Amino acid sequence: MKFNLKNTITPVLAAALLMLGSSCQKEFLNQVPDDRLSLEEVFNRRKLSEDWLAGTYNFIRDEAHRTNTTPWDVISDDNDVSQRGTPFQVNLGNWNASSNYWNFWDHYYKGIRTATTFINNIDGNEEILQEREGAALIKKRKAEARFLRAFFYAEILKQYGPFIIIGDEEIAPDLPLTDPNMQMPRSSYDECVDYIVTELNLAEADLDVEHYANGDNVLENDMGRASKILCRAVKSRVLLYAASPLNNGNQDYLTLANKDGKLLFSSSYDINKWAKAAEAAKEVINYAESSGKLGLYRKNKSNGELDPFLSYRDLFLDSWNIEWIIGRNNNGLSSYQRSCTPRLASGYASMGPTQQLVDAYRMVNGESPITGYNAAGVPNINSASGYSETGFSSFQAPGSTRAKNTFNMYKNREPRFYATITYSGSDWINTTSSLGVREIQLYYTGESGKGGSHDYSETGYLFRKNVSPTYHPAQNNVARPHVMMRYAEILLNYVEALNESSPNNPDILKYLNQIRERGGIPALSAGLSQAEMRNQIRLERRIELTMEHLRYFDTRRWKVAEQTDAGPMYGMNAEGGTSNTDLAFFKRTRFESRVFRKSFYYFPIPQAEI
């Protein structure tokens, strides 16, 4: 489904939304100036009601840019931002509830209230009801608002854990704090999950579109609306998180309770939660395989063979392709791309992959280059992989126009590595601008190195995933949609849940190997233990879905963030080097020591909200 957010809040809708800051009593709303609208007026006219729903869609956050406004990638173990802003403080452990960082609790509850107002008022829209299919349209639009409300609750759940279920009640914001409606407690985690799933099921039942796809006879403005498949996809993610160790029998949360003693987490492990997650994901897969309208995006070489590099690179660039489930037209990709662009192309060169992420990418033969680290952070090299960290040799990377003298660490890695990571000595991806073919220099005295500007990467790397090869902030900055959820995630949700609920099920290898094949590495063979398969699935999620706001939540729901997100973080030596063959730069160097405490697994509810 294409999530189209070109519609913004119109002045008329803004006036209507402004009323939410006052009382929602009808008597009060009738006493408004002539330049404002009452709820009765908004929900008796079709255009104003449609505008209200468009404004509700706009509460789905734009998370394309991420150096400060969206934290999930920049406070994960995959990424570092050189600016010493809020992410830097969080990575060092310098925050608490009073910091009020990234207060999305407030944002999403506003969206929930806006959706609820629509649900409670749209049934009586006389202008719509006078139309031939008016009742059916109201049913559909109401289901869309119900989906949005469930989505907003799901976003709160993954960030803060158990939340307050308000239901269909609209609480007047001018109530005194002593009113019981202003002191509602949090529901338990399982109750929150059940509520979200129930709402998604209700929305799905009343939506008349299975899936919005290219080639169908669909109006452009309808491409962004909720569909049955979108409901199932969100349900897949919610149920996967609910089945994971953080939320499924977590002994650390045994005493976490409301003031009345109600426990917020179950102390019992339930394997059936994994089965439910697998079932939800499989519903989406069944649709994809039966309809042909959803699947992994593929591009072929001139000889007809799969091109794994272009397939992976361009699935983010070719808008509304077969893999997209949620996309956003209005977005901050321009700012994101500039943060990933070297200074030679007027970029900020500030968003850098960690060495831990670089090490995660397999070799082209499918072998992992590194099997672990000793106490000093020195890697244990897998001799079967062909990997080396010494010397330089000629190598032409996928997507490159020429062979380069390349540090051997970056030779013969899997194709997704070259579609994601910019390393010093590689060429910039835009070779058609006035710059021509240019070599990137991330060492200290290089054109994008620390010695020349505060805009540099502390890790000695940059991201190039989801950066267009035609992008140049000063010469070619074309807006394009941003994918927010895609089919590959559903496949990975399915195999992870299936491995926990039904180990050795043949579907695990079948669907995991579909992703590996598209990624350009050999298929896994049968015979892996459940633990070995779990490691392969987790590694595949890290590689395939990096920089898609998922790694942060994965390490937390797996309850491994105390190992992955704490301690020394490594990159190349940004303090050294005078050329792209200078070994003073090409050596593992600690750029930061991060702090992660058990209390960080969930965000604290902001003190400002409490």
C-alpha cells in the first residue's frame, strides 16, 4: 500500500483542530467566532470531514531524517552522528524522565484523540449520506480512522511499553486533575496488545480494499489510505514484539505495577505468542503469493540474471514498487541524504556506520568475516570467509565505474554492503553531476575528514543506503517518497516467529533464503539448530533492515541491548591519515564508550506528561 501524505492540514481543518484545545462540549463549540468551525459543521460536510481524516493521517510521523528529530537509528549500535546533540547524550547514558527527549507520547495521543473524534462524529454526516454510496463511504472512512488510532497506540507501545487505553471516550482537556478521567492507570502490556489487535481486526473487516498496488485502477489520492494488508502488516509487527523476550516472561519486570498493585507484565513465558506472530505474518505472505501484487523487488542484469546490488539499492529509490507496504510522500529525505553525503558534494558527512555494523556484513560467499571479538575488541577472523584486514589491492565494487586501490577489509563483501556503506577510498555515487567521478576521503586531512570541518564522520564511514545516485544538494535535489515498511520485514517477522514456535519448519529456510538470494549470497542449508538459526535470522534482520528504524527495537525486544549498546564503539581512526592508503587511518579505533542501563529498555514517560 502506498501511504500518500501529500495532503496537509488545511486552514479550515487547522481551525477545527484548534477547537480540541478547548472543551469538546457541543454548547461551547457553538459559541465560536465566525472564522472558526464547530464540530457539527465539520462533520456535516464531506470536504471538511475528509480534511479532518487527512489531518489524522498526518500524525504518522515523518521519520526520513534522523540526526536529532527521530532517534531510533542514531541511538542504535549501527550508527553514530558526529554532532554532539541529544543522541550523543543518550548514548552516554545522560538522560532520564525529566529530560523529556523525543516526547512522542504527547504526539500520538493527540493523533489518537483526533481519530476518536472522527470515529464518534462521522456517522451523522448528512452531506455524505445523501450520496448514493454514502453509508458505505462512511463505514470505510471510519475504519481508516480506527486503523490510524491502532497504529498510534502501537507506536506508543514500542517506545514506552504499557499505555493508557482511552477507547472511544473523548476526555475534555479542561477537567480538573482530581477528576478520575485525568488519573486513568496504564493497562497491562498484554491488554494493550489485545486492544491494538482487536482494533486492527475491526478496521480490516470494514475496509473494502485488500491492498493498494500499482497497476490497479486507483485514484492517486486514494493510494495512501489504510487497507486490509496494512492492518495485517502492523499486526505482524505488534505481535512479534509481544512474543519477544523483553515482553514475554521477562523476569526483570516481575514487580512493575500500577499504584493499585496491578502488574503490567506477565511473568509467564507463552510460546503461543510466537505462533500468533507467525500466523499474522503468514497472512500477508499468503496474499503476496496469491495476488502477485506484493513481493521482493528485483532487478535483472542485461543477461537476465538477478542483479542483487541494483535490486537492493533501487527498492528504496523506485517509488511505490512491489515491495512497499507503507510510504510517505512528504518527508525529510533531503536532509537525510545531505547528512550522508560527503563534503565534496556539499554534504554534511555526519552520519556514520559503526565498525560493528561494517563487520556484520557477510562476504560474497555467504560466510561471516568475523565470528566474535576478544576482550580488547580484536576480531576473530573466519578463515573460511576469505576476509583480510591487511593491505590494499585493486577492486571494482558493485555499482562502481572503475577498479580502485581498496583496503582489503572492503573487498568481496556481499552486494548489500556496497549499496549501504561508504568507505574511504570508494567513489561517490553521483558520477553524473559537475563533479564527475570523485574519490571520497574520510581520513583526517581528507576532503570529508575531521581535519577540515566539524562536518565529518567520527566512525570513518558514511551511509549511502536510500541516497539517490543522482542526488546533489546544490545541483539536483528532487523530492521522492520514503518507504516506511516493506515486504522483506514481513518475511523476517515470519521466520523469526516460526523458528521460536515451530523449529525446523521448512518455511523458515524457504523464506529466509528468498531474502538471502535477493541479497546476492548463497542459500542456507538445512540442519541448523534452533539457536544457530536464531543467530542467522537476527543477523539477516540487521543487514537487510539497517537504517530502517528497526535495529533499535530489535536489540531491546531481544533483551541484548546491554551487550550491543554498551561499551566501546569502533570505527576507523578519524584522527589519523593523510591518504587513502595511509594505515594510520585504516585501523580499528574506539570513538565512543556508550552506556546502557536496564531502565533504558523502554523510554520513561516524560516528566512533563506526568
